[in-house]
Amino acid sequence: NYDNVFRGPVSAGEALGSSMNVPAVRALKLVGETRVLDKMRELGFQDLEDDDYYGPSLALGAVDVTLWELTHAYRQFATENEIFKPETREMLYDSLGAPEYRRFTFGMDSLLSLPFPAAVKTGTSKDMRDNWCIGWTPEYTVGVWIGNFNGDPMWNVSGMSGAAPIWRDLMLALHPHPQPTRAPRYLPRAEALPRRGLSRIRYPAAGMLVGLDPEIPRGLQKLPIEIENPQPGYRLFLNRKPLSMARETVLWSLARGRHRLELKDRKGVAVDQVRFEVR
């Protein structure tokens, strides 16, 4: 995580509100990069790369976007639309609006806590090159970006010390007489959430190079494809063609070339995928 602290089991709201990195990457693996990029395109993000380009960094903000695109996307959390279900928007509002969810990283009383209900999220890029702060109320969605236009890193300026103070001042100015709205709700965990296995491709590893042995007959050379926690109905696809049902180990006869291995759930949604090469 950003502060290099491990806190054990946390809820989804605590992970989101406190900007934890590991749960974000885990969620990306569960949902699949393809579905996340499709949702981003639906929200209006332009010039996105193809699937599998970003990898796990997609969950941590590795996509080049404009402040307008990002703010417009956040606006969808505040308005009724067909992109998000009402219960989804309500849960996001609670997770990013209740100080209790932010306490791990930002504390209970930070610049993000306003005298009226508001949901907010900050972000800081690698080497502190730039940072942002975006939040919304039923009336306004405000996005702030801070950075050097030439991309040079700043000195110890994070989203909390750079963009957040400006966001706070703007929100206070826009809401001199805030309308009564529902305050974000915090739902404490009664107990740790049950651990659920994540089905993924354990082997081959992404980017792996496999070499054919010229002294062994080609038909005898097979690659063990290993799946962690295979689920009923999950299937393997190689180069977009069905390979087999997902099992802990599937033997595949080696063939030269670059290959794309996908693990898909029973609905045909990619759960995990890797690219490797055989020479």
C-alpha cells in the first residue's frame, strides 16, 4: 500500500476509502481487465490501449487520461444513469463519503471532511509527478489536478497536500447554503469476511519464453497449464479458440509462436489471461 502498512482483512469500503493498492489489484483480477476497460470506454475515456496492455497497473491509475474525462466519469456516480445501478452508486457514495472508511490512511478529521455530506477520492502518481482530488455532492462534481506540465516530479506533494486543499475551498464556495442530503453511512464489519479462492492462471507466467528441445520428438513435448482454484464451468481458451475445461493441470502440445491463454468463467467473461511465446 501507499504507506507500506499491512492491515489484514478489510472491507471493500475501507479498501476504497483508504486508497489501498493490494485490494484494488485483487479486484481487477476478479473482474478482468477487459471488463474494466469496456466500462471506462462507456464512461467516455478516449485513446485507451488494447486489452492486456496495462496489466495490474490499470487498477492503480496507469492510464493516461485528462482531468475532464476523469471528472466527467466521477459525475456518473452522482447522477442517475444506465452505466451504474442505483445500489452501486449508493455504495460508492458511502465508501468515499464516510470518514470511518478513510481512517486508515487519512484519519477521521482530514481536509476531505466537509461540514456537509460529500464523497471524495485523491490520487498521487509515481515519484509525485502529479496528483488529483475529485469529489461530488448531489449538486456539484469537482475535479482538481496539480502538477508540472513538463512532467517533472514535485517535492513531497501528494493528493492530500496538493489538490485536496483546493478541492475543499471550491466545494465550500459552491455550497454556501448546502441542501439537506443523506449522510454517508458506515457499516462496520461484525467479523472478518470469509476468504474466497481466486481462480487464476498459475502457469505459464505472463511473458514466459518456452523453448522446444530439438532432441525430443515434438509430439512428446507438452506444457503443463496450471489453474489455481478452477471453478465449475470455467474454460480455457488459447488464441481465442476453446482449449479445454479449466482443471488444476491441463497438458498442451507445444507449438511455436506467440500465444494468448485466457481463463473464462461460465458466462464467457475473461477472469485471467497471459501471453507467452514458444520457440
